[in-house]
Amino acid sequence: MAGWLQRPASGNDTVRRLILMQCRSLGNESDSTIERDLHYAEEDARGCLDDELVDVLKDMASKCMQSCDLARYADRKHPCVFLYNLAAMPSMRSRHTYQDALLMKHTRLLKLVSPDQETWTVSLTLTVVNVDYEKVMGQPSLQAAFSLAVRRAIAAAAGEGTSVEDVSVDLWAGAAIDVSIRPPRAGGRTAEEVHAALVGATPASLSVALEEAFREGGAALSAARGSGGPMHVGEIRQPPSLVSPRTDAIFKVCAHGAWLEQNTRDWDGSQGGTLTGTAWGYKHSMQEDLDIVNRHSELMGFDEE
């Protein structure tokens, strides 16, 4: 009777399991149990998804896990490891591997899961330096004014037809700002045309647009300026790229699933630190990453296919 009552597996759960098992498998290839679990997860995924999409998901998850492993190794403080890192440069390799994963998201994954260009937007990540972020994040009115100035600058850089309403921003600690631009509702421009307009943007050109937006903001933004010199765009951490809600959700599951696995390994390997409290940071990070994975797993869109 139980066989008749079985529900079909959730597509989102199937993909989530594949991604997490792919992350766990990296570095544990000699563990037959983990490899067997990965094999079953992959078989389930290939039963409901195209082989090309499964291969992309596995490659992207692997690159995210490699990036996490290299980044954590670069943080080790042992003198011998420090000397090795000067030659091996794991931090730089971590960034390059993460960029490779992002490139897969923006090129191969986008066309596989979001062929409808009407769902595409443009995203980029930049930093704005010489801003007093403690004041900005602590005062809602100042945060709103600062966000509006950034949105005005990006709208100006995106070209004709793009308005402030087409731009959204998320502020993060460390001066990082995530920007999303949707195609203008009026004007008939596509996401690809907006992307082409922003690809040539440089920190210098964005700084000019941002300074103009700050002048328009007037006295309301004076408290946001830091004391380290002129406010300007420090770097474009993630170049402008085409994305969709599905690719964003899938990539967040890959990236935070990788950090969930990395922090789990570090937690397991630092149990002695529980006596002094030094290991609890891993535990807290594990919960944060798990929450993000669970939240975005529901948004990947594989249950609707």
C-alpha cells in the first residue's frame, strides 16, 4: 500500500541534494559512502533534468567548493603555511575559481534555465569607498538617501531610458553594493542592450556619475561622506552580467552550500576550540548558510518544470 502513496520527488529537493553532495564529495573522493550517495543523487537528477544542465550544476558547485577551500586555506596563520601561501597564492586562485563559477552562471546556466529573455536583468557588484557606512547603515533616512544616490548614478550609466525605478541596490558590510537593473519599462530596450551599455563602465566613470548624484542629494548626504578623501567607486568586484531570478537562486544554493560544507568540515576539525569559544564562529556560519540554502532552494524553479 505504501508504494501507491509515494509522492513524486520535488525537483528543487533533487537539485539541492545533488549540489550539496557534489560539494561534500570534493576532497572526499576516497570515501566510498559519499561517492555512492553522490552517484544516487546524480542519477535522480538526470532522471528529471537534461544531462547538460546536470553537468553545469555539478561543475558550478565544484568550483564554488574549490574556491571556499582555497579561501579558508589562505586564512591559516601557521608560519610555514604562510610562507607556502606566498608562493602558491591560494587567495588569488580562490577568486579566479569563483569568477569561473560566476561565468558559468552568466553564460551556460542562464540559457538553460531561463531561455525567456523577458526574465533577464543585469547585475553587478561594486564598492564605494570613503563613505561612513556605520552612519549609513545605522540611520534609515541616510541609508535611503545613499541608496537613491547610487541608483541615480547607475541609471545614468545604463543609458537612455533607464530610470531610478529600474535600479535596485543591496548594501553590505565592507562597502560592497549589489546592483540589479531591469530593462526599462518604457523605451523598448532589452536586458542585453542595458548590459552592453554598462560593460564599458569603469570605476572612474561610475565615480563621476556618483559624485553628480551626491551633489543632487544635497545636505541630506553630507553625513554619509567619510574622512578618508573624496568619495568614489573603489572597484567593480563583479562586472555587469545577465542574470535571472532562477540563476540567482541556483547560484546562491551552490555558493552557500559550498560554504556550509566548508564550515562543517572546519567545525568538525576544531572541536578543541569549543572549550575556548573559537570554534563557535563556524557553527554560526553553518546556520546562516543553511538558512540561505533552504530559502533559495524553494526559488530555483525546478518544481514547475
